[in-house]
Amino acid sequence: MLIVMRHGATPDEVQKVISVIEEMGYQAQPMPGNQRTAVGLVGNDGRVDASRLEGLPGVHEVIHVSQPYKQVSREWKADPTIVRLPGGVAFGGTEVVAIAGPCSVETDRQIIEAARQVKEAGAVVLRGGAWKPRSSPYSFQGLGKPGLRLLAKAREETGLLICTEAMDETGLGWVAEMADIVQIGARNMQNFSLLKIAGRCGKPVLLKRGISATVQELLLSAEYLLAEGNHDVILCERGVRSFDTATRNLFDLTAIPVVHKLSHLPIIADPSHGTGLRDKVIPMARAAIAAGADGIMVEVHPNPEEALSDGAQSLFPDQFAQLMREVRIIAEAIGRRVAEPAAVGA
Ligand code: PEP
Ligand code: MN
């Protein structure tokens, strides 16, 4: 439930609303806005009797949030959330942000080379997993902590920001310490205990849609992060499992406008995992930008044929450079622009 205060309501009136919410046994979340202040009521399991709140001085209206997710909904917050990162990079504003890099961090040379190549093409965030969720326990599992150190070195040399996945509580602590964005992968989208920890980690979180998750489930998982106090959440459409084996996953482009309608959170697209096929990544990345995605995450490897994971969907660096040229034109056509890399380490 959302208690919207009148324009010009006094701090005392806002405080009174907070106290009454707390007396009723719920938590209050004041949200000062440019036009007016609202106070969110959370912690309720069902409909709350609003009569005590409606009559308080300074209260303009009480809105019952109709969705099962509250704080991530557009009803709760009409303006888009802009997730700000160091160096002026922002997800959810006018700019479209490119995250690129290999599926896994493999070697010092591989990640530094990949970082330079994606930066030159126009990415501002470097991706690369140090811990990899693999279907088979015999497949490459990632370098672990040394992989994080290589990512930190790549950031130092190129100025790119770092986005990398955390798979468990211990790893999340390390990732949150080092990375600029903590990635929660598709397989962990409903790992609720991990989500709660990520909600308190103090870094922006990239939450990927689960392999068979509905948009509502994705938004409910994001609600876990906001409920713990982390409002810097970026959603990611990465395809869902389907009956059709023509592609690795069914890349759900519609999820982008659907999420934008239901939620104020930014959403980016990952056409690499969404399609699983290198030659399908490029058209789907273009389409995602045209559909309004706030960014793209693309797997790029200096030598995809030798990649230790996801080589078949990894772009060659020159393909990524071409894609970025196309994406700039598409972004401009819809009144946006692609965020450009800072001059560090150029
Ligand atoms: C990844 O980004 O490397 C990854 C494993 O993605 P997903 O969780 O979407 O499968
Ligand atoms: Mn991958």
C-alpha cells in the first residue's frame, strides 16, 4: 500500500503517517519525491484497512498496489529507476549500456585482450564469470577467486566497470567487494536466501530471468532485493526454455516492454544466452535495443573457437564492433544513445 502525501505536507505530517503504520505492525518506507512525498507500507500479507491512514492530516490518497510485488511495481513508483555506477554510467536513463566480454574468465591474457577489444568497440562494462553454473560437474567451473583478481586487473588497465556472477553466499561477499555489478544468474533467480544477501550487499545487482520463470516471478525475485533495501536492481531477459530446439532458449523480446509497463526497474537483454547461436545474437541484440532495452549483455571472446564455455554463442571481436555500430544507429532512431567508454587506459 502506498500513502501519497499532499503537495506541501509538513515533515510532522509525514512522521505521523510513519508512526501510525508502525503502530499497526507494519514497516513504513518514506519516499521523498520532487512533487510530493509518498510513504510505502510493507510487511502486510493481504489487504490492509486503510481507514486510519486516510483521515490523517496531509494525506492526499491511499493506493492499494494490486500486484503481488510492491516496491518494484510502477504503481509504487511511476518514474523509471536509474541505476548509477561509477564514472557516470547509468542504466535506465536515456543511455543504452553495453556489457560485453567472455562467458568465463580463463587466463590473464584472454580477459585483458577481451577487455581491450570490447572497450574499443564501445562497451562500458566488462563481463566474465569467475564462478560458472555448468550443467555438468565435469565442465569448466571457473577460476574462482583468482578470476576476480584478473577482472580487477582488467578494470585497472581499461577503466571498464566489472559485472560478474556470484553463485553462493561466500562468493557473493567477494564479488560484492570487487565488482561494480553483482550478477545473479538464471539458475539462482529463485535462490531466495542468496537474494536476501544480495539485497544487503551494497552493490547494484543484475538479476537474470530464470530458465523457466514468468515475468511475475522475475519481478517477485527483484522484490526480495528491494525489500532488503537494495534499490539498484537491473533486470535481464536471457531467454526461457521452450519446446523448440532451433535455438538454445526462446529469447522473449516481449518481456522488455512488458517489464517496462509493470516495473520502474531497468531491463537489459542478453541475446547470447537467449539464442545460444552466434549468428542469431546480432539480430536479436539489434531488436532488443529497438524494443526499448536499457542495455545489452553480449558474450565476446578473443578466440571463440577456444573458449572454455559458450564458444558457440560468443561473438568474434570484429562482429561485436559491427554490432555496436548498428546499435548506435538504432538507439538514435528511438531517441536514445549508447553510453561511450571513458578515456581511461585508452
Ligand atoms: C552468464 O551470464 O554467464 C550466465 C551463466 O547466464 P545465465 O545465468 O543467464 O544462464
Ligand atoms: Mn555464458
